[in-house]
Amino acid sequence: MRPFLYGLAAVLAGLLVMFVFIQSANNGHSVTEKLGGLGLILVVGAFALAIYFLPTYLAYRGGDPRKNFAAIAALNFFLGWTILGWVVALVWTLSDEEVDGKSQPGYRVRW
């Protein structure tokens, strides 16, 4: 999952850099003026992506994914933009998981 997220972040950063250079060429502003705004956009965008994919990250948790990880990730990806879809994915991630007829907590703290 991490290589996918790193690749997605690299593609988004590349698209933002291309957008800045195209915009700076079109309206005559210097590139250094635009890069300050680009840094802010990258920081805010990274924070927003981290919050958006929080249910998916919690469902994966350190190499021990939940049984329904793929379904949680799909729900988060496709319906996370609706607040209701994001909340449902988060609640599903944090709820108890039944394995072999025994209930196990959905969120396990690992030290």
C-alpha cells in the first residue's frame, strides 16, 4: 500500500509543478513567486490526503490488514468525498472483527 501512496503523491506533486510553470509562463509572474504558493498547496494537500485515507490506513495497520481491507479501501476511495462515506469507512475500520466465531477488536494497539 505504501508504494502506491508514494507513487500517487509523486504524480500529484509533478502535476502541481507542471501547473505552476504553465501558469507562470502565461501570466508573467516569476517562478519563485509561484513556488511559495506551491509549497503551501503541497503541505495542505498532503494533510488533506492523509485525513481522507485515514480509514484505509487504519484498516491496513502495519502489514496486518483486516479481513475486509479491500472493501474498506474501495468505500473510502469512491465514497470518502461524501462525509457519510468517510464516516462509514472509519466506523467499519474501528468496529470489532469476527474471526472463527470470536469477536476481536477492530483497532489493536501494537507497541
